[in-house]
Amino acid sequence: MTKIKTRHFFRKAQIFLLIILVLCILFLFDYQRTRQGKLPYLRRWLPPYDYTFQSHQIDVAIEAGLINLGLTSENIIKSYREEKESGKKKWIFVYKEIKIPLKADFSRYAAVMEKEIKKAGGRIILKSAPEEDEKNLKLVLGIKDIPTATLIFKALPQAKIAIIIDDVGYGGALTEKLLSLPFPVTLAILPHLNRSGDIARRAHYLGYEVILHLPMESIKPAENRGEGIIYVGMSKKDIVGLIEKSLASVPYASGVNNHMGSRLCQNPEAMEIILSQLKKHNLYFIDSLVIAGSRAYRIAQKMGIPSGYRRTFLDNRSDPDYIRAQLRELEEKAIAEKEAIGIGHCRRNTLDVLAESVPEMEKEGIQFVFASELVK
């Protein structure tokens, strides 16, 4: 009896070992097939696994994460959903490109999304390192090893602002402060001053943009002071001569805006002569809009000259609170119109407010650029 039981035991053990051996062989074959991108044999015998519900839960978690980050449908650049199938697995795949502010804290976005995804039983499969791509954060989310969602967070500006600082060229401590600002500023330099050329060369060397602040006739005679003013009624030869002398005194100028000009900018004949000469030098033009009736910008557009116009004067009053309010007004206009040009002057309070406010505005998604980037 004992011998029979022993025989049965060994027979069962042999069968068990044979099954284990067959499974091991199948697993080895399956491993090779998996490496070749083929469906494993064992998977063929298993029922299909439907991850549709779990992937839907991941999608819900993504929406919760975006809400917690303060993002709405307006931040979505691109989005789509599609059914996926691989072997015996089925799931819903979600793709989203999402606009976020410049200089956003990528680690915060990743942490918030990871927290919500874990609640739904998922995980972050892949996260791009910010140092690899400073403007984009890529998150691949999923269940186990199945990627059910890809999120691309794109750090894009809400709007672009160009700041032009007028009446530069006198030198001194304020010019030094201006040339230490750590963001793009366009310097409108007056011609024929003792320091005009030196400041233009230094500003260019430091990476700032230089334009000629071209003197033009004002309605108020008392304002018509200084060298190189272009008056209504001058001959073409005289106007061209003044422009050439002014450009020569401000090297590296890539454009021009008007200094004063409340009378001349309303005169089409004079403006056409001026703009024709700027066109020969491939210079852009910014209408400072010192008077509502200015026709300078419209004429420049008709002539095909890259041009723009001032949306806000920052410092008609020197009070810092007023300048801050004007800067915020410029920001509102920029967000509404995607871009805007503001003009200030080389004054202590103006420069102090810019140094204080611009970094905060950049965190909010405003990109500061040179004026040349906003002309059309």
C-alpha cells in the first residue's frame, strides 16, 4: 500500500514538474516575443482586459488637477481622446496641450497632477526634466505600464509688452540705472547730445535695442527747442538732411519714434518724406501718439513700413502709484490685444517702478520684448 502511494506521489510530482517546465519554456518564448513587439502566447489564452473605466478615472483626475492649478478650458491649446488597443488590453488615451504662464513652477504642476492621479489608481510613467526643455513640461500618465494620457504644459506668454524709454542721451546716474535693468527695454535716444553716440554704442553692446528719438515740430512753439527739429513746410532736401544727421549721431538705431511732433505728425506730406527716408534705411517706426489726430502710423502702414503705436504713456505724472497704475493699464491692454507698446521717460520713479513691477508681471505670464518684435 505504501509503495502504491509512493508511486502515485512521484507520478504527480513528475506531472507537476512537466507542467512547470512547459510553462517555463512558454514564458521564455513569450519573453522573446515581447522583445520583438509580438503578442505573447500566454496572453492569447487570457480574456481581454478592459482598462476603459480606469482610464476614464485618470481623465477625471486630470480635470481635477487642472482645476486645482487654476487652469480652465481657455488654457487648453489642443485636446483629443481616442480608443487604444494593444494585444488583449483596451483603454482610452487622452492628449492635452495646456498653456501656463511663463516662469511657471514646473515642480508644482507635476506634484499636483501626481497627487490627483494616485487617487485614481494611476501613476506618472514619464516626466520630462525642466532642464531638458525650459518651456515645456511633459507628463505621461497611466495605469501600471499603460500610458493612458499625455499632458504637455507649455509656458507661453499671456501677452507681449514693449517698453520704450524716451529722452535718453544725457548720461549720468539715471542712464546707468536704465542700462542695468534685467529685461528688454528699447532706448529712444535724442540726437546731437554730447552723450548720444556713446550711450547708443554702450546700450547696443549690452544687448538693449536702440532707436532714434527724432525731434518733430510741436503745436506749442515753446516746446520747439533743441537741435535737429523737423518743421512742417521744410523742403524734402532739408528734411532728408536732418534725418541723416540725426541717424549719424545715434549709431545702431534699428527704428525711429517721434519726439514731440504734435503738429508735424498730422501733416501727411511731411510724414511721407520722413517715412520714405526711414524705409531706405530699413528702419521701423513707432508713432508716439502725442496727439489724437496723428496720421503717422496709418501713413507708415500704407507705405508698407514695419510700424506700431504707443498704447499707454507710463509717466505723465511722476508719482510712483500713478506709474504703477499706468503699467497695470498697459498690461490689461496687452492681455486684451495680445501685445502693447508703452512709453516712459528716463526718470528715477519710472525706472524704480519698472525694476520693481516687471519681474512680478513676468511671473504672471507677461513677456517683455523689444519694440521691433511688435511692429507689423
